[in-house]
Amino acid sequence: MQVLVTGGTGFIGSNLVAALLARGDKIFITGREEEREKQDQKAEIVGWDPSALDWKKIGKIDILFHEAAINDTTLLDRNLMLKVNFEDAKKLFLDAVRAGCRRIIYASSTAVYGNGHAPYKEDQPLQPLNPYAESKMFLDEWAMNFAKENPEVKIVGLRYCNVYGPGESRKGKRATMIYQLAQQMKTGAPRIFKDGEQRRDYIYVKDVVRVNLLAAETEKSGIFNCGFGKAVSFNEIIGVLNRVMGLNRVPEYFENPYEGKYQNYTECDMSLTRERLGFVPEFDIERGILDYFR
């Protein structure tokens, strides 16, 4: 098949590209040449801005995986965030459909739930706390309306929840706490908010690639959670990292400067994803971190 992966040189995108190349697809990607990984070399870069592609050059694609976005939740420039993550994404989807694409899989986010009740269910009220979460909420709403009006086009939004794994180092300060704690523990004690019992639902990037591939086969459009389905505390993560890395680090606790604006507990209800996409995560936190470390 001919496939376009936006953000194909990014964290999730590059992992997805490697899997698609392994199965023999012809891959086009957006991204910067200097960000490429060795395994991406067989994919053709067709530009950097997904909303300004030369579709005459690309031609018809079978599947669009839209992974590119501004994903910095601390960026408060609402106009920029909505332009890139919402307006530009809409244009990309319309351009792809006009070029003959009938399957679109894109990255949404559990940030849309904000401080809503967890475990999150896809049909619960959304409470976006920042422009990033707003942009994903607007795209979800538009995409499902578009799919309803154009039933021949299958669109799936995956609400990612704390994706970790090989390649996330390129995210810098936006990398998961798993990565950041591991880096701290190489040289000393890990530092976390008191009392370390804040809980997060983490999903390993290899599982994320698999759910993307499953989503590309579905015959019904929809929005689906993309987590492991079980939250773990920062204290538990440090325990796993100690075992995997052969260390015995003791955490240092400090006051949370974001109290009141910080999600202390995130967890996905994965029942709809399991029922509709047939997806069951393979990597629990221990197995995922061990595979990541290796």
C-alpha cells in the first residue's frame, strides 16, 4: 500500500514508519531530513508542513497516519495551537480525501479529559485545560462529523495516554517521567512530587504502533482511548527502574508547584478499544520498561 505518515521523523511516527516499511508498504513522510533515523531511509520525505504538500507528486495514498502536531501542553498561544493542530489538520484530511484516500488515523490525546473522572471513557464530558487539549477536542468533533457526512471515508482518532519507549529522547522536556527518571537515576536520586503517589496510565510505543495498524483495518469510524488501562504511581516506576537498571535509588520528594492545575490521576477505560479494534496491550509497565532498557 501507499501510506503517508505525518511527523514521520518524530517519536511515534518513526516507530510506525519502521513497522510499515517492515511489512513492505511504500511510505511517504513529513519531517526534517536531519531528524531521520537509519530505519527511515527507505521512506520518502515529501515536505515538512502537512498542510502544504504537493499532492500531484504524492498521488493517491491508501492510508494517512497523522502524527504531526504541536504537542507542548505548556504552550499558551491558542491561535497558533488551533491553527496547526486543528485548521491545518482539517486541510490535510480534505486534501488527502480529494486525492483518493479513504482511511485516516490520527493522534488525539487524553488531555481532552482534563480533570474529568478517571478511568476515562470516550463518551464522557470533556474538560480541556489548555490550548493543546482544546485543539485535539475540536479536531475530534470535526473529524467525527466529517466521517458521518462521508461514510466512505473511515476516520479513527486515538487518544494517546503517556506514550513511552525508544525514540522519545528527541522530545526533551516533553519526554515521559519514565525517561526523565531513568536519566536522573543514572547519576543520582530521582526527584518527584510529594508523596510520589501521583498515578499515570502509560502505554509502550510498540503497543501504540500495533493499535494504529489495527485502526487502519476497521470498517467504522470512531474515537478510541490508547492507554494500557491501568495507572501506576511514580514510586512504582522508580521501583521498576531500580530492578531493571540494577540500582537502589531512593527518591527525593519536593512540593508540587503546579498543585490545582496538575492531573494527579490518569487512566483509560480500554473496553471500547478492545471491543471495536480488537486491541489488548502486550506490555505492562515492567515488561515495557525492560524492553525499553534493552
